[in-house]
Amino acid sequence: MDQEKKKPSITAPSMEPKWKRYLKSRMALRPPVDEDPRLLSDRMKSVILGLLALCACTPGFSSTIYFPAALFVLFMGIAPVFWASFSDHYHVRRCLSIASMLIFAVASLGSALITNIWGLVVLRCVQSIGSSCGQSVGAGVIADCYPLEKRGAAFGKYFFGVFFGPLLGPIIGGVLIISKDGWRATFWFCLALGLFAALIVFLLLPETYRDNAKFDLALPHSTPDPLPGLETVPATSVNEKSQLPNESSSSTVEIEEDRVTIVSTPQPPVAKARMNPLTPFFLLRHPFVLLTALVGGIAFGSMFAVETIIPSLYETKYNFNSWQTGLSYLGAGLGNLIGSVVGGQLSDRLLIRARKQRGRAMVEDRLTLNIWPCILLFMPFGLLLFGWMIEFNRSVWAGIIGFGCVTFGMTQVMASTSAYLVDATPGIGASVTAASNLVRMVIACALTLAANPMVAAIGPGYTTVLLAALAWVAAILLLIIKVYGERMRHASGFMG
């Protein structure tokens, strides 16, 4: 009888049709994550990255498809803080992405039908709130699915979507505005985009929230990874037993010939802390978070400022109409594409090389060699080329190439600094990204508001001189992080 009691019970497989099980998993607000998201196939991870890029492109796209958008940009910075708080507290990613796209779609519908200017302003802010979820939760999904050594390439692909949105917006907006529906056509397009994104995320995106305590299980006597940060659980010798400490339960690991059995002893439940939606704001009190956010904010804000002054400059200097101005953004899109490919290829390789040369892992290795010429050379050169060629009324192609140089450098700086913050604060990737995004959008909003008055007062040449000077200031801040980042993280309680 005792032996019979010890036999594990066998649960019969569910007889439900696959489509019904699939639909139930799609309808669940918080589906269980039974498999480590980092073990998903490369194909599935590519699908996830594509969906993240689609959601993350909507705020930048809708902010530039219809100007002015200063308040829109400001709410793009504030709203992700709350999305990230919900995500990290309730351990969900997928349902928030769907909800955000639906909010974006409803606000777009209202904007297309509204007849009051102040109502349009309010709806634009709601549209911004809905679209901004992907900019924080997306970083959390990448941290769920990719180990540290592969995040550089993943962030490069993700940020291609993030930054291609604001470059694609003027192109489509310029074409739509000349249609019979005028500016309302841009919001009808946003409605269709939001509904499409919500549908495809509902159908294809799995829940990926990764419980690190559950999946980062390091067995005793395991062989260390040759590359620090890779999570593996090798089998060990026969009939070994050991105790693994756990904050919520005590677990015994029994290993018998390649079979690992984990027997958990449940402990009394611990009351979960209340959700504080302002928690991501407080992360900015840590110097390494604030400085990194400022670097990313200056890079992104400079790009956004140039994007803001292009329509009026190209109209007055080159007599461009709306669709010609929109097409001129393709050069910046090409720079963005090349930057994301180059940065993605180099970031992880250079990080691994730095670790091998030093002999130990350090999070600051993520600030790889390729970003220094980007922030010291490509961005300032591109800004100055853009500003002074337009100042002297030279060929429009010089301005297009200059803006392409800006986006080429900016994409790599943003991808590296964002990956650095996620690497440096394990477990709260969405929150720290939201905090950084807040700084980035505040700077972008300020530069957007100041850009056209500055051009009117001192001309495009000297305006870009000031922006280039900001890029060099950002390079100094980046050097401080590179040299003193480890010390600052340890002082703030973030080890690694």
C-alpha cells in the first residue's frame, strides 16, 4: 500500500480540441508561463520582436502623422510609467499590449470624428497614452526572451520599429492630408493600424513574463557557462541531493541519471506589496539610471527636433509640398535601418569580446565601442551638415544625408543605452525603461517646442550647432557611466 501511495498520479491529456485550448489561452488575462521564454524557438522570438516593433512604432508614427504634437510627446513620456508598473506588479505583458492598442484605436476614431479643437487635444493625449505601452513593456518582453549576451541584437531590431514610426508618419501623413478627407484621413489610418495591431497581438503574441526565481535555477556542481549570463541547467552526478534556498518555499532537488525532480515544500503565503504606479519615477534617483536616460534623451530629442523643423524649412527653402516633404524622410529611415543592423551585429560581439579580455563580466560592457563614433562623430556631423547646407540653400540631398547620419548614430546609442539599463536592473526591465522613456520624452518635448522658434531667431545652422553641442555633452555623460557605472550601481544596491 505504501508503494502504491508513492506512485505519482498520471493525469490524462485534455480531450479538448486544439482550437478551443488555443482560444482559452488567448482569452486569459494572465495565462501561466510554464516554459522558460528564453527557450522559445528563434522563429517565435522573431515573431515576438516584430509584434513589439509594431506596437512600439505607433506612438512615434501617430505623433508625426499629424502636427503639432508637443503634448502628445509629453504624454508619451508619462504614460509608460503606469503601464510598466502594472506589468511588473501583476506579471503580465500580453494583455496590456492588447488593451493599449484598443485605447489607441478608440482615441483615433474619436479624433477622426471630433469637431472641437480642444476635444481633439484631449483625444490626442488619450491616443498617446494608448500607444505608449510598447515603449516600456516591450523592453520587459526582450528581457524575458533573451539572455544578456543576445539582447543587443534584439534591441537593435526592436528600436528599428520604435524609430521608424516617427519617420514613417510624415510620409504617410503627407499623402493622406491631400486626400478628400484631409487631416481626418490620418486618424482613420491610425484607427485601422490600432485595430490591426490589437488583432495580430491577440492572435500571435504569447505571455512572456519570466519569473526569474522559477527559471534561473542553478544546480550544485554545475559547470559555469563560458559566457557569463547564459542560463543552463546541466545534469550532475547520479543520486546527488542538495537543498536550494528559496525565499517563498524550500525545494529539494533530486537528480537521477539525467532526470531532475524538484520537490517543493509550500510555505505560508506572503502578502504581496501594493502596486505603486510611481515606482518607476523613483528609479531616476539612482545616478546611473538618470545619466543613461539623459544620454538617450539627448540622442532621441535631437532627432525629433530636426524632424520638427523639416516641414517648414523644406517648404520655404525648396518649395516642397506635403508629400515631397514626407518622402524626404526616407533618407532618415535608411539611416535608421542601417544603424539597427550594424548596431545589432556589433553590440553583442563587442560585449563578449570585452568580457573575454577582462576575464569577468561587467554590465558596462554593454556600452560597446561602436557607440562612441556614433555620438562623437556621426550625430554631430549629421546635424551640422543638415543645418548649414539648408542655411546656405544648398542641395536638399545634403540635408537628407545629414539627417540619415543622425538617425544612424541615434539608433545605436539608444539601443545600447536601453539594453544597458535592462541588464543593470534585472527583473524590472519595463519599469526602468519607462523611467528612461520619461526623461527621453521630456527632452524631446522641450526641444520640439524650442526648435522652430530657435530656427526663426538664429537660423537652422546655429540651431544645429546647439544640438551638436548637446550630443558632445551626452558623450561626456556616457564616459562617466562607462568609467564609474559599476561603482554607482553598487552604491545604489544593484550588484552584477
